[in-house]
Amino acid sequence: MRYELYYWPTIQGRGEYVRLALEEAGADYVDAARQESGMAAMMRMMEAKNGTPPFAPPFLKAGKLVIGQTANILLYLGSRHSLSPKGEAASLWVHQLQLTVTDFVVEIHDTHHPLGSSLYYEDQRSEAKKRTNEFWKERVPKFLGYFEALLETSGGAFITGRRLTHVDLSLFQIVEGFRYAFPKRMKAFEHKIPRLVDLHDRVASRPNIKAYLSSERRIAFNEDGIFRHYKELDF
């Protein structure tokens, strides 16, 4: 089956967590909205009056299924491409971790848009600075400290042990994104999360991921995505 991934064509955003899973799995997929007439097709699917129209991208078309929400898509892909463990309890645990990543991604976005997505960054610059300072003081240590502790007790190279899951791919993206958006803050913080840094490096060296990162399929970080670099927020 050839998957169709629908997401905004010029940013990594939330769609990148799905792209990483598809690439690691070696799945046959098309980044549909980046194709000719793809954006129009994406909007039509969201505006559909019947079936199961998604609220917003990303969503994945898999045969007759249309699956929305990043964590939900990864739950589906994980069970079909060996990116989540078998068994109900273990599968739910990995899904729970992915939902925690989802919560974190929302807070990352809110560092530069604390008042609302409909406003320009320039309209909330002072609030963004306050939010970012609190974020790095309280929230980053809490979230990354949690995953660092899980790696310490996992008994293997990955978050749940010896086998890679989609959560490991997502944590790679978090580290990579922070290095782009907050290079100074991240450089000062990385000594507190050595296992997450090692995980990042292990994921980056996996053959399929390494090939993806050097390909045109990988959209570059930019100031329209979730991870944005503003000098006044990084000191």
C-alpha cells in the first residue's frame, strides 16, 4: 500500500514526526501536499461533508482509511511497521509517551506564539521572551528530564529498551529542533541529558534516517514551523 501524507508543504511541523516514521520504516509514501494540486486535494479532504474528515493536517490516507492527529497516525504506523511493541500494555505505554511528546510540542510552539497563532510573532515579542524564559527554566527540565530518566532505566539503547520505536524518532526531532531554535540554550543544557543526546546520534546514524536527512525530502527548519530561531529568545 502506498500511503499519502497530507501536511503543509513548506514546513516540518507536526508532519515531520510522521515523515520520520515512514522513512525509518522504508514505507512507500508520497508527501501529497507537495505534489501538483496537492494542497487543493488536502483542503477538499478537510472540507468533506461525510466520512471521517480530519480537523487539520497532518493526516494519513492508508487505503480507505483517513487518519488524523500525529500520535494517532503513529499508533497506526507503529503496529504495522514494527515501530511500537506488541501487546496491549506495551503499545498503550508507547502511545502514552507519544502523547506526552505531543504536549511538549504544543509548549514549544507557544514559546514564540504565547498569545495566539493568529498574531504575528512581532505582535507578542515581549510575551514570547517571558514565556521562553519560563519554558527553559521549568518545562524543558521537566519534559526532557522525564525522558532522560526513562532512558536511564530502559535497559537498552532506546526509550523502551533494545528496539527503536516511533517515540525515539520523535525525541530525535525534539533535540534537532532545539539545536536549531535555541542553539545557545541547548548547548548549555545538553550536559544534563547525555542519554537523549546519545539517542539523537543513534537515530541520526540509522541508514534510512541518514539518507532522509541528506535528501530533498527533508524540509529545512525555518521561521514558519514549530521550531523557530529568534536571537532575542536564545541567550
